[in-house]
Amino acid sequence: MGMNLKIARIKKGVKQIDLARKIHVSPATLIKWEKGIELDNIKFGIMKKIAELLDTSIEELFLSEN
């Protein structure tokens, strides 16, 4: 699931540090999420913001097994 986040971020041309700043988390936290670590700690509001910034859905980023 974390890989979906990384792929969407790269497709959108957004750097990890820039996305982390926009959603007010540390780059280390974003890296963990992209690796599929601690995904259960992501608050819904942050999921929604990430999906909006990357022009995708919460389902595609966090619920899909692709």
C-alpha cells in the first residue's frame, strides 16, 4: 500500500520533502509511509490532504493492494 503513495507522488513530480512540508509531517514519517510502515498511524485528514495534493483518491493511495 505504501508503494501506491510513492508512485503517485513520483508521477505528480513532488519531492518527498515538499509533500512532507505540505502535510506537516517529517520527511522520515513520509518515508515510513511510502515503505508501508506505520500506515495505521495516518489520520484521515492527512490521508485526504495527500490525496488532494496528488490528484488521486484515498482508496488508491492507502486501500488498494497494487
